[in-house]
Amino acid sequence: MDDGSGIGDVVPSLELDMDRVRELGLIQCMIRNGVNNPDAIFKMVPNKEISDVDITNVINYLLNDMNKLDTIISIDDTKLALGECKVFDQIN
């Protein structure tokens, strides 16, 4: 939806539990590979075609515009996290 509320089980709300996301430290992997864990609070389809720059921009939007946090991640942060996706995939 235009207000960031998501679309049921297909697209999760943009108002994520950011403490949980930071705990995982791998939101980049969630965006690229989706979330399909039966224990997850939301499901998300993978987006294998999204660029590292676009992933970084989406995360900075979520952190700053949607959640009013004063946090910026860099493209290097995204590339580093994407390199660790195999760890995330084991719990996903």
C-alpha cells in the first residue's frame, strides 16, 4: 500500500520491528532472498534482481523515513552483509 502498510502475506509492512532487524544484522539478505521461515512473524518473497545500491536505499528509507532513526548504512555495509547471507539462510 502507498502508506507502507503492506499487502497481507505477500508484502510485509515497512514498519518493521527494527530491534529484531538490527539483532539479525542481515536485512539485506531478507530483501535479496526473501523470508520463508515458518517461525518468522512475516513472509517475504525474494528479489534476486535488486541491486546492492537499491537494497541500501531501501534500508536507509526504512531506518530514517519510516522509523525516524538517525542511522545510515553504506553500500559497503550492504555488500558485507550480502556476503554473510549463507549464515542467514540457515535460519531462514
